[in-house]
Amino acid sequence: MRQFYTSIQMLEFISEYNNNIGYLIGITEITNSDKNWSLMLYIGNGRLLSLYSKNDGINESAFEEILNMDNIYKEALKKKNWQSENVKEFDQFSENCFDFVCYEFNIIDISIEKKLDAKNLISTIKSNLSQIHQLEEGDVIIFERGFYTHHAILVDTSYMTVIHKWGEPEDSTSFGIASKSIIGIPTEKACVSEDFVIEVAGYRSLSKGNDIYDSRHEPKEKDEILKECRARLGEIGYSVLGDNCHHFVSKNRNGISRSPEIETIQDIFKKFAIFSVSAVSAMFVFNKMKGKEKRNSLE
């Protein structure tokens, strides 16, 4: 993972260009034991729009404000007269009491790049935060990827990170992190890593996925799950059928290496094969009977 910043370092970084407006910023309070994690949106002039905190949940008022805007673009975020209770100044954060990270996720830039409706993207972020609020360390997170899903294990709610079998497409753009996947990645580039939930999700939905694995095998104790996940950090290698992100999750959470999606696909092929054999057999019997009837009519 990338390094964390102090409030002064983050302010210097984020305020350098107006183009930084729209970035999501994670803030972790490090002075107490529970290390409250918050998600903010940089809106310019050293100001942050408070979207969520682990202790308080979703800031409905802030989301209502931004979703009620006529048009969402950088200058509009900067000039809007936000409700004071939803905005925090960088100088409100004590120098040594918080860790900051600027996620590689700018809601305005990625909306343009991916031709997404900004309001729909913000609604997805809100929905994801609602899911995140229900998660505990050791839980499975399912990240939607269109025609397949990516699975990971939540390992740190203080910084909201997952450990997973992961890789980055060779042709990734500046927003490649929002669409990372294992599909099509050379084996030598796929590895087990720890990454931020916000970046892994990108502009797509996420959900809790414990039931998919626990319905067939009991989960291990949380501490054991986290220990085994961390022990595999840096591990390189990948196989679609035998060592994908699902196998990683099931092995570390349940002690059994399996992929629910691969099993589903295999079941479909088995049923198709059985149907095909049955259809061919039925056609063979039908043709044989028709031939017999034809010979009988000629006699």
C-alpha cells in the first residue's frame, strides 16, 4: 500500500492543483484504540465534505446536498455553499493525531473517463458505504466486475483494507485501479496484496459474501483468518481453475480451497452435457423407430 500523510502533507499535496477536486480521502484517527475511519470528498480551498465515519455511519445530509446539485463538476463542488456541519477544514485535524490517504479515485475524472453519470456513481459510493458499515474484519467482500465477481477478505477496519489475490491489467489507464482484475493477467503478475476497499471497488458495487462460503464449511476464528491472510502477502501465482481469488478466500476463511463461481460454471456444463447426451440418445431412438416404421410400411 501507499504511504500515509499527515494533515499538512496531505494539504500540500491535494491543494497543489484545482484538478485534485473530486478525490476521495480516507482519514484514520490514531489517538484512540478503535481508530475511527472516515471518508471525505475534497471540494477545494482546503475543505473536505464528510461522507462517512465508522463510528457514525453515512452522512445522509452530505449525500443529499451533493445529489441535489444540478450538475456535478469540479468548479461546482468548489463554489457550492455547503452546510457548515458537513464540511471540515484541513486545519481542524491535529498534526499527529490522524493518518490521511488520497485514494486513486476522483469521482469527476472517472465519470468523464468511463462515461458515467456522476450522480449514479455517488449513489453507488453511498450504497457501498452502507455495506461497509455492516462489515467486520475477517468478512468476505464481493466486488462486482460485470460478467464475474472479485472476492477478498476485509482485514483492517481502521484503514478499510482487504487482502486478496490481485493484479493489474497491462493496458490500465490512469483509472486502471478502478477495474483491476485477475482475468487476462499473466500468472507472474498476479499476487496476494493488501489494498484499500475504496480503490478495489472503484465505480462498481460491493457486498458482503460470507454466506457463499460458510453455507458449506464453517469459518475459522477471526484472528486465524487474519493471520493466514497476512502470512500469504506477496505470494505470486494464479490459476483460473485452481488458484483464483475465490480459492484464496475460501482457503483462508474456511480451510477448503474452492471457487463457487467455477463450481457453478462446471455444474452448468455438466447439466448441458447430460442434456446433450440425452437429446442425442432420444434422437437416435426416434430415428431408429421411424426407420422401423418405414420398413414395416414397405412390407
